[in-house]
Amino acid sequence: MSRPRYDWSKLCHDLLRSILERLNCKDYHQARTVCSNWYTVSTTCKRPLYPWRILFNADSILFFDPGEDKSHIIQHPGAEFSERYVLASCSNWFLMVDSGLGFYLVNVFTRERIDLPSMETFILGKERSDKQVVWKLFIERTDMVSCQKQACLWINERTGDYVVAWSVKQHYLFTCKKGDDSWSSLQGIKCVSMAFDKDYKLYVYTKDNSIKVFDISGDSPDEIVQGNPYRNHLFDLRSVLKRGECGWKQRISVTNSGEVLMVVSLKGLENKPLFYIYKMNLGSCNWERVDSLGGEMLIFGHGVTIRAPIKDIDGSGIKNDSICFRSNDLWPVLGTERNCGVFDLATSTIVMPNSLSSPESFWFVPGYA
């Protein structure tokens, strides 16, 4: 007599939550994708959010979880996982581009893949004069993965909704969201950095020091003019740095409460690498330096802040008011090994983690959206 089959998707929520909370982080992120019910229960689990480091190898992905002080390996044969092709990340999802300008989203724990509209279709569908300009920019396929590029990604893992934006060489800003069968192009926007917020707004910091805001909830991006308090108040780095300080990189970020921040990597006095954060005083409309993220932290260049752990994770500096950075985010100092690390805003000091500290490793936040 055969036993009746049990529907594991209908486990009691309290029991399922207890099981999920006991899993290690890698197994937890794989388990929450089993079905919609498991995912819903997983959102009620009390698990801290904090950045991990990830390193792409030829046939595997190496993760380091600082909370457990442990490394995890997932075998991923094939070229679809290569640091060279990573544009952005959100939660467990990465925005990737291959050498043929094929864009896709991929979950690093489950290998689930979402293909995005073809860029070839966008290019070949243009009028002839415009097509020649665009094609000239992209004809060198390997250039896309080697040249200066900016991108950001937002995804709702429960509904599958996503929004993607990317720009290359500060030209041709492109956007795409779930349901689109082609890319939207914002020409004339020389993008230095960009960030999404939860209300389907895209913030773009441009080469002329302005901050433009676009509503991307409709059929095509629509610039917000009247409701953009930053439109006529440029963030000019030269006007906020002190004498002897020299800027390196500037990135825009949006807090959970919707405040816009400008995050600057720079050389301080005595060649000291630093990070400063600026916020516009909406009363005086002046950009002012701030020394706190109000209980949050950020990854340089990711465009959003995240809720910080209650206490420092494993002595690696991952806590509130800290900035995680990659090797090339930091002002280069001769004779100093370039690596990923964490900058403490309160003390202006840098912690260089020992584990998985390869210059090719970088930060992402599993489970965050």
C-alpha cells in the first residue's frame, strides 16, 4: 500500500518558518524559491541583512558570508557567470551582458534566468542616420564589457517585476522593465551615476553636475521637472571639497526614506583615501556633508542604502554608517595593495577583510530588495 503524497508547499507556516530560520544562508536562499508559499513565509523570518562578498571563477561561484564567517561554493559551469560581464546586482539577482550584447538577469543561487530584449533589435530598428551612430558605439562587442559603464537593477522576487537601466561611456542611457519588448533610450543624458527608488523613479547624476529624475512607471521614461527639488541645484564637487582634497569618484544613492545622497570617493590630506557623503538641505538648497546614514549602510555605487546590522559583523566593519567598496572605488595609493574593504564614516578608517579579499571579489546583499 503506497503512502499518500504530501504537498510540502502547504506546510504549517510556523513549522516552515522554524525550518527556514535554521538553514544556513545559502540553503535558505535556495529554499525560498521552491514555491510562492515558501517565499511568503521566508519574508517573515528573522534573518539579518548584510553584504556578502562574491568571486566568480571559471566553473564556480565562491561566496563569503561574514555573518557565519564561512565560505560557500556553488558550481556554475559556463560563461554565463563571469565577473567581467556583471553590470549590477539586487538581492540574489545580477544584471549580466554577454559579448554579443545579450542582456539577462540571473539568480546566483538557483541559476534562474530572465532574458531581456535584444539590443540588436533596438539598434537595427533605428532610422538609418541614427543607426549608424549607435552601431558605431557598439560595433566593438568586447568594448561593452571592458569600458566604463554604469547600471542599476531593481527586482521584486515575489512578483518577478524588475527595472533595469544602463549607460556606457556616459552616452545612450537605456531602460527596460518587466513586460517591455524593447529598450527605451534617453539620448543626450551623459550619465555618471544612477539609482532607483521604490516608487519607480530613476535618479541620474549627469556629467554637468545636475540630478535628473525620471518616472519609469509608464510606457517610456518621463522626466519629472516640477517635482524635482534638485533640478536647479547642481552638485559641484569643486564647491564642497576643501583645499588639498581631490575627488576620485562620485555616485548617487537613495535612502529607504527617499532622500538623495551624493557619495564621493576622494583623496584627503596626506594622500589619505576617504569617502564623504553629501545631502542637500531642502531649506537652504545647499549641499552639506553628513557623517551618518541614520542606522543604515551602503555599498559604493549600488544606488541604495540598506538597513545595517545591529552590531558589527565579525569585526569586519559591516555596521551602520559604513560604506563597502571595491578595490577600484578607492583613491589609489602607491605601494598599497588594492582590495575590497569597509569604510567607517564615524572614524574615517578602513577595514580590509582577510577572507575572500581578492581584488576581483565584490559586494552584494542576499535577500535585499
